[in-house]
Amino acid sequence: MSYTEVPGERVPIRMWIDPDQVEDQAMQQLHNVTRVPWVHGLAVMPDVHYGKGATVGSVIAMRDAVSPAAVGVDIGCGVTAVRTDLTADRLPDNLRGLRSALEAAIPVGFALHDTPVDIERLPMLRSTGWDSFWEGFDDLPEAVQHRRERAGRQMGTLGGGNHFLEVCLDGDGIVWLVLHSGSRNIGKELADHHISRAQELPHNQDLPDRDLSVFVAGTPEMDAYRRDLFWAQEYARRNREVMMALACRTLTEQVPGTDFVQWISCHHNYVAEETYEGVDVLVTRKGAIRAGRGDLGIIPGSMAAGVYIVRGLGNPASYNSAAHGAGRRMSRSKARKTFSRRDLLTQTRGVESRKDVGIVDEIPGAYKDLESVVEAQTDLVEVVAHLRQVICVKG
């Protein structure tokens, strides 16, 4: 579908979803964005839903300004996928052992590595410059300096909530590894620090929503935020890379001779400097991926709906963006009240995963239909592959 344009105060709202299907709270958030003086444009993805700070599934382009709460607290959250040369018949008959091995290699929930991961022992790592990356920690605010040791031990950890590590099969039976995570606690600490600072600034006192408080170009506050933001985005990318290297090593131990032939990685909570129609803007994608022409992206669904690998079509109307996933259709608390462990067992049949009440809030029924989300953005992306998970590791 193409987008529907809804009038806003300073800019229209371009929506790749029927506006009547969006909850009132989310629509109010979107209208508030159009009232911010620095806003240049707003695009809304088909997985949109209410979110803390700003609407999940929103793409906000601003001139000379950025809102730290609109980025969110999990700076740089995103997905990485790796295609292997394995076929399904080479996987172990009992997948529980592989799931247990992956959970042993990669801490989940609030768990950390006992000591920082030895990157010298991970030949699958693609990034270099690790020493200079960590030296950048010294430039972060004094408020987070006490978190350096924790940040080191959290590098290569999954977290909880909707973060996951999956073993998937594509339509040809080829095995893929897919994981979703972000900048862990250090990203949250940086976000909280800057959100509080932005909300104190005089130019933000008359905004329709304090969560849309911004830093403006040419100020020390903006310079400091951009420095910390880009460092956290890089932390998130490297965090996923370390985890994926650990997962690849684990799979190789289970199935010797495995080769890894394609890597794809994309943020979906982040800021990028981009230009549209000659105007330089800061584009905030909160729950959205970049879908420039030819860009490979990853759109996961729930823990039983699979994952889409897509290729961007470069639609400037969406600021070269697309949906980041299925999107929630109900809150976590409502999901826990609505569904039982029996429902979880039924809805995740055929997937080797946790089946306990502790992850009922991640049940597939709490999410929107992934197929419908993908069908609603045929002018934004084209489908490359549809993966189906056979193992799902949750925190």
C-alpha cells in the first residue's frame, strides 16, 4: 500500500497503516510530534503502537535538533542475521541440547559474563579498533563512569523482554542465526542522563510533551549527546556482533564444519544524519529500519511467526524507512492477564524454547500479524526470504 496522509500542525503525518487502527494514545503522540518547532517530517510504520517517550514505529526527521526520548532508552537496538551453509537435516534431531548450549554461551536476562569476552578467541568477529572503541568510554559523562566494568561484562549479552536469539530455516531449509538486542544498561544510563538534561532546558518548557524535549544544533548539550549517542549505537552493534560470534562458535561445536556465508545487521532505535530534497536532517527511527534502495533489512515477528529478510526500495516519502517488526497489539501486563502457559504451549508448538509463565508476555498472540505488516509496506521493501524459527532463546 501507499501511505495515508493525516493533517498535522506543522507537517502532515504519513501513515503506512489505516489511522483508525492506531490506538488513541499513539495518535496523540504523533500529533504532538507535528507541533515541535524543529520537525521536518513524520512517517509512521505499519507496526506502530504507543511507546514511552515517542511512538514505536515512528520516523521523525528534524532540522538542527534531536529528541533523546524519541530515540528511547535502548539506543542502537537492532537485529543481526547470519546465513549458514547448513541444511535442516544436519541439525541435531533433539534441538534442546543446542538451545542449552546457546544459553550457556550467551547470558540472558540480567546475567553478565563473569569476565569480559576475550575477542581474540572469536575469529568470526568482523569489527576492528576495539581498543579505540573502549577508549571512547573515557569521554562519556561522569554520571556513567562507574559503569565501565559492567559495560565490559555486558558486551555480548542478550538481555530480556523482546530480545531473542533464534535458529531459523528459510524456504530452502537453509539454517540462519538471528538475534535481537541493543546497548544494554550503558545505553539506558546514557539515555536517562540526556533525557533529564534536555527536559531542563528553557527552550523545551512550552512543548506539548516533555518527552519530546530536544537538543538543538550548535550547543554543548547537542554536541555531548551526539557523541554519547553514536558511541552507544556502536556499542549496540558490537554487542550483537560478539553474541553472533559466540553463537556461530557454539553452532560449529555442535555441527563441525559449519560455514557462515552472509551477515546482515541493522539498528531500529537510532539516529542518522541524512539529506532529503537538499535539506540536512537528523532522522530518528524508533522501531523502524533503514530501507534505502538495496539496503538489506530484518523484520522479525513474534517467537513463532518467523523473520523476514527484506531489501529496501528507497522510498523518500518514508525517509527510506520500513517497519522493524510485528509490533505489539497489547501491553505486557494485558498479555499476562489474557494468556496462560497453556496458550503459550499451543502458540509456540514446534519451536524449541522456554514454555514457562515467565515469558507469557512474549506470547505470539500479544503481537500484530507479521504478514499484514509486511504486506502494508510493499512500496518500502521487497521480501528476500521468510525464515521460520526452530529454536528461540528468550531472557
